[in-house]
Amino acid sequence: MSENHVATATVQIRATPQEVWAVLTDSARVPEYMFGSEVETDWTVGSPIVYRGEWEGRSFEDRGEVVLVEEPHRLVMTHFAPTPDQSEATEVHHTVSYVLEPIGDDRTRVVLTQDHNAGKEEQERAEANWSAMLEALRTAVEKDILTD
């Protein structure tokens, strides 16, 4: 059995876990931090989750299922991003987990993990993508705090 390469990305946000959660799970806000993609889900356990958008000039549709919701501290979902040479039947789904940890009264550490990466290179690519996404989430959340 091959080693499970887990990608990890972390960001600190100047906001409470509740404020971060509100942006993270607001489908209308997802394009602000998820590379312009739109999401279709109701954010409840067992519900499908579909991300649609364009990446590097190609349309995509990533799919998964909401696995765990512990508002405002933990969100877990499966994630499958097919490529033209893969089918859902032959590809392993990733599990993507967001953990929101309070730091004092007004900061939150968001730790995101994605498991089942095929190797170190895929893990590093996932870490770079998720780090960029978390920075965009930080910007979206902190923008709200500064304008309130």
C-alpha cells in the first residue's frame, strides 16, 4: 500500500471562528476565495457539493459530499476533481477538512488538510493551491471586519 501524502495549509485570520465560518459557508461568497468558482450545496451532512468554474482556460466541475459540520469549528467534505483521462469509478476521492481554532478573542487559525494525494508532488501542488485559497479567504473575511 502506498503512503498517504496529506496536504496541509494554514492561515491566521483577524476574526472570530463564527465570522470565518460565515464567509466559508456562504455560497454567494465562495467565488471570492475559491478561484472564482461557484458552489452548489446546502452545507448539511450527506448533501452533495459541486464546484464549477474555469481553471487555466478549462471548465471544471469538482464534486463531493459534505461529511461533517460542526459549526463554527469543523467542516469536512469529500472532493473529486476528474481529469479527462480519469473516471469517478477509478479515482480516489480526497477528504478535505477545515478546522477553525480560536486564538484569543479575535483571531482564528484555519487548518485545511487534503488526504489521498498520489505522491509528494501532488501533495505539494495541493498545498500551494489550498494556501492561495486560504489567503483569499483571509482577505475576504478581514475585508468584512474592516468595513463594519
